[in-house]
Amino acid sequence: MCTTTASAAIRTEGLVRQFNGLTAVDKVDLEIEKGEIYGFLGPNGAGKTTTVRMLCTLLAPTEGVATVAGFDVASQPGEVRLHIGVALQEAALDPKQTGTELLRLQGLLYGLPKSVLRKRVADLGELMDLTDAMERPIETYSGGMKRRLDLAAALVHNPDVLFLDEPTTGLDPVSRARVWEEVRRLNRDLGMTIFLTTQYLEEADELANRVGIIDQGRIVAEGTPTDLKRSIGSDVIFVRLDGDAASVCPVIETVPGVQSVEARGNEIVITTENGAAAISPVAVALASCEVPVRDLTLRTPTLDDVFLELTGTHIEREDTAPTEEAAK
């Protein structure tokens, strides 16, 4: 596909979507660079899917402006659709078709010449590890295989921007890991911009270069996963000893990077700016004290801690923000 010269792959300004007077997306501003994996994180009902549907031209914005691959979603929807791939939460797959038939039809709809379509379908089957299943009816596929086929269908025309709306919901851990690897490969090998919505904290942490956290239709935080987690607190090292912890504290306090040390009976709570860097020196210092160590555990802040700090609730909660279905 032909790419545009605009610096941002996705840009929104004051994006709003209302349903019968209820606001599902409330003045969202985004700027996502080409080649970036952007994680859009939030609980059910927060506005993630509604935002994606506007960016994919499936819903018209109530207010604001959005461009994708350099084209306006309201005034140039046809151009937007030619430059994007979309895999929504519910895979729209005909169970009676084979994988090959589905991908061939998708390619024809996008105008791919028949002379290149056969190789393109074969390449996608190999990319998604579906080669052995491509001639079987889709109704025989497992849930993970259907997700990967749906992803292949979104890639058949080699889009500039790929939208994945909660692509691993309902998958087992093995299938989820395989989808993660495909997402990384597409970004690494093809330089594809990927907009990934998820409610899985680990998924956003593992895949995204940057994360936007949405709650009740508003962006409440944005940044790299590391920066967001660092913004709310320090890493904590927990130590349990066979002996009195207070006698060990003076030694631990001298370890570089340690911010504070607190003794609680036979336990020590150590705060540090960088737990991964500090845990080995802490272990060495403990060994010099000749007090047996029963447990040594590092806990770092999570994206759920970020969400809790900003909203007062955990991200796994059921949200009551209006959605398209709820508002009708």
C-alpha cells in the first residue's frame, strides 16, 4: 500500500462520541507515531471499542477530528479503510469456508491481482502458523486458530495501520502467547503501526511502546509502561529472616539505591528506585550479616497500581460508562 508523509499514523483532537446524549468517549487526544505499538488500556465500558470504531470509520465522531494514515475518518473514510487492517473482538468468519477461501475473498475485495493472491495467501498462512489447516473448514479451527486467521485477514492487503480490539480475550495462555509473538513480528519485521486495545495489564506491559489508560471515556494517563509505573512509587524488596530484622537494617541502609529500610519483627521492607538493580547488592549485604534469609522478594508497581492511583478502583472492575449497546 502507498503510505502518506504525515509524521503521525493516528491523530485525534477533542474526539467525542455520544449515544442518546450519553458520552462514551470524551475529548480524547491521541498522537501515535508510525511504527509504534500503542496499547489502549481500560476496563470494560471505558470507551476503548467505541474509540476504535471511530478510528476505523465504523462510527462517526460526534465532535472532534481524527486522522488515520494521514486521512480524515469523517471526510475520507474510503481512503482510511484502504490503509488499515482491523481485527475486532468478535471474529467475522464464515464457518463453512476454508482458511484459504476466506483470505482469497478478502484479497479480491481489496483489489489484489489474482497473480499475486495465491502467494500472499500462502505467506499469511505460514506467518500465522496455519499452513496445515488452510484447506480445512473454519468450523474445525480452535479459538486460537480463528483469532490468528482473523488477524491474517486483516493483513491481506498489507495495511499501514493495524487495529486489534482485545485480540486475546477468551484465549488460553498458549494461544495468547502465540498472538503476542505475531504482533511483535508484524511490528518488528514490517514496521507496522499497531493500535491494541486490551484490559489485560500483562498484555499492555509486554507489547506496547506506549500506553494510554482510558476511564469513563477520558484519557487519564499516557506514557511508556515503565514511566507510568515509576510515576506512582518505588520498587519494594521484602525480606524474611530467621532472626531479628532490626540488627540487619544498618547494613542494608548503606546499599546504593536503597531509599528506606523498615524492620517488622523478622521481616524487612526495603524501598528502592530500581529493584532489579538493587536486589543483588541487597542479597550480598544480607549474606555478610550471617543471618539466614528465608525469603527475598521483589515487587514492582503494576499498571493496575497506576489505574488505582488515578481512579481509586482496579482496572478489572466492571465499568458502567455508556457504550453503544448500553445507550440504545
